[in-house]
Amino acid sequence: MPAALPIKEPVRVGQLLRRRLRELKRTPRELAEAVQVSEDYMADLVAGRRRPPAPGRSDLYAPMTKFLRLHRNDLPTCARAERAAAVAAGRPDPEVCRQVLELCSAERQRVLQRRFARPGGEGSELERVIVGRLLQVAQGFVNRKLEDEVGLRMAAAREGCTYLEARMRLLEFLDADAVSLTPRDCDEFLRPRITSWEIELETRAMRIVLK
């Protein structure tokens, strides 16, 4: 089977995966093994039940592209379009916003709470900006942890789980965006990395102090 031609218009990632697996007569399980993720994770991604990973996730998209013989930009392009539509339509979990606000000064918290409550979408946009930037910082730490296979295997042994289970927990967090971030993610990965933050409301520039 020759390599697929580059897609002309973005489609949902699950749709592209299903089509290419069918053309190659391969299974989601085989794709999961090639990418080193759980079978359930890949099954959900192929079925469209899971939001696709961020377009910059070369650790996932590179082996998927190779296995499915896709053009190198196909999966990231589709993921970018699909994730952008989902984020634009939503806003962060209220509990996540509460946890994030606890990391800035009490005075700034009051100002931001009033901004968040504004109608017309301005409040939700500001929430997404703040949570999204803090999330990017935490994901940078987690991505480096994911790249350390030896360290991750040792951590899995200490925690009494398998390497794949430990890897999947990190991948789940790296898949998150400002809208899908959960309070558990925030408590486990984001808050332990960030001491405090501040934002200039006019320019949206942020100062983030790390632990």
C-alpha cells in the first residue's frame, strides 16, 4: 500500500485514523503498540470519543504518521482544527479556575473574578488565556519527565504500577487543554510546579514564578 496523499481539508482525527487503518487493513491495537499507548486510549481516539493530542505532540503523531504512511503534516493539521473548535466553544472547569486563582494575590483574585463574570465571552476568553499559559508551563515539566524512560520505569515500580500505566497518566495530562483540564490534573501536575503568577490585563502578559 503506497503512502497516502496529503489531505486537502482538515477532517476529524478519528475519521482520518479509521480511514487509513481500513485502507491498510490494520487494527487500532496494532497502532497502539506502534505508538506505545494503551489499547483503550487508541480505541477512543480512533472512535472519536477522545479529543486528539495537541498538534505539537510529535512523540505520538510521528510514530502514528509512520505506521499509517500519512503525510507528515496531516495529523497535526487535523488536530489543530479540531482542538481549536472545541476550545473556542468552552471554558475551563470552575474548580480549576478556583485552584489557579489561589496562586495569585488576594487583590488580583477579586479583580479577575469580576472580569470572569463579565458577559459576552470576555470572561471565558480570559479564563482560557490564564489557564492555558499555566498549563503550558506544567506540561513542559511533564514532557521532560515522559522523555526519561528509565526514570519513569523507576517511578512506576515505586508506585506499584506498570510502565505503560505511568506513561499513560502523563500522556493524559499532556493531552489536556485549558477547557479539558481537570481539578485532579491541576492538583497533581500544575500547582506543584507553580508558586505564583501575575497578569497584566491590558496586554495579557503573564509573570509566572516556578517552584
